[in-house]
Amino acid sequence: MKRRTFTSVVAVVAVVAGLTALAPAQSRSLTVGTGSRGGTYFVYGAAIAGLLSEKLGLKVSTQVTQGPNQNIVVVDNRRAELGMVTMGVALQAWTGLGRWAPGKKFTNVRALFPMYDTPFHFVTTEKSGITSVAGLNGRIVGVGPLLGTPGTYFPQMFDELGLRVDVRNGSANDMIDQLDDGSIDAFAFAAGAPIPAFTEIAAKRPVRFLTFTDAERTRLKQRFPELSEAVIPKGTYKTLAEDQRTLGIFNFFITHKDLREDLAYRITKTVLENTAAVVKGHPAGRQTVIENWERNTFLPFHPGAVRYYREKGISIPAKLSAG
């Protein structure tokens, strides 16, 4: 697959090495690692920060990042107290199998609460003439920040499907601007629906939403077993006239293992008992409910979160409550 040289493994390692450059968080405040502007993490993270600031009486701010990969790094290194991750990237970090940080295991992170499912999206302009994922072969495709979930997965997905794609990286807003001016042919992203940047371009000009075929989804699930079936409901975007079957991966809020237990407890309780407030920030918050704790199958929960779940009658498996 054709790619710019800065997406090589060497470059990725170099970027990861610099991800700890965020300033250390202040002791009387909390910092939430989010994602790029124009993406769902950016909006959802602001909603959570506002909720925690209001309910806990703390100063909770957000930090723009490249997404889950960087959030794992800064939380693991205690450069931010909180972050958001997709569980696929978290699995790579936990096991040390990520191409973005080969052999490096990030074992200081702990899960707090479930967020929402992240469906893999594709949007292109009517002018591009692209009508299928296979039609991306030989084209220029934006996939968001280099170290985000789409930046991690889409290049590997294209390889698995035998597609030669010229991959471009940048923030969600940058990708939409480039799609609008014709610098790229399509934008492939993964975030909670609706993605603000997708909504923006759908309101500006005729666009087409693409999705995987049944055969493509089957092949990709065999290659990436952490992926699951997902649906983007019709009407999510202005011109999406029917439900769109795709693949998705769940998201969780994380923290460092050494965060005070009482604070982790209060954060988890506050969010899961104020779902309506989260939904006001972004519709994907409808899935921020206690029942979705089970979408985490490998990352230990923080003891403070475990305490809250147990109060609610949920028995967290031993392997997920090791502290």
C-alpha cells in the first residue's frame, strides 16, 4: 500500500516517544485527553469535563490529542489523569502488539466506565465517483490523526482487503477541508455517530457514505477479532437514507492505576448516574450506561470503579478487578 513516509513504523515510534510532552497535570485539577477537533472524542470529552467540574467541584479541563493511542501514553505516564480509548487500541497497548509502539506494554492504565461504540465510517463527495470501499483502490484517503483509532486500523484494513491506498493523516477538520477542496478522494474515520465533521460536510455539499460489504466485514473480523458488527442508523446524517451495516469497537474512559480510589469512585458514579447530561453533550452518550461495563474483556478496572459496580450489584470478574 502506498503511503507517505511519515507513516512508517520508525516515524510512529518517534511520535510516540514525544507524546509525553504534555505538561504534568496540576494536583488540584484533572486533565482529560480527548482527540482531534471535529471528532466525537473532542465533543464527548468536553461534556464529561463539564459534568465532572459541576458535580465534583473540581477544575476539569480537556487536552486535544491525536486520540486513543496518545491518551494511553499520557495517562500511563501520568501526564493526564483521564483519557478515552477504543478497546482495540487499548488491547494493543496492554499486550505490546501495537505497530505504533512495537514491544512497549502500557500496564499502568485502568478502566473506569464504558462510553459508546465506535463505528467505522466512510464519506466521499459525489464528484469523486467512488461508490464502494473497493473503489478506494488507487485513491487518496484521509484517515484522521496518525495515532488515532482510524489512523491505526484503516491502513491495516486496506492491506487486508488488498487495496493500494495513498493514506493521509490530519485532524478530522483538516480531513474534511481536504475532502471539500479535492485534495483527498475520501475520508475514512472511526468515532461515535454522528461525527461532527461528517455532519458539517453533509450540510455543505452532496456526499456519499460508503460501507463494507458482507464479505469484507467477515474477512476483517477474522483478521481483527476485537471488532464487532455495528450499525449507523438512517438519518444519522442528512443524506443517509438507510441503515448502514459496518464494523465497530467500544470505547472506555481510562485513568492511571494510582489515581485515588475515592476519586475514581466519584468519577465513575457521577458519569454513570448522569447519562442524560452526557447525551446533551453528544448523542453517543446514550450508550454510556452501566450495563456496558461488560464490553471490556481484558483491561482491569480501577478499584474505585470496581467499588461502584459492586454497590450496584455487579460482580466484576477477578481478572478485571486485580487493581
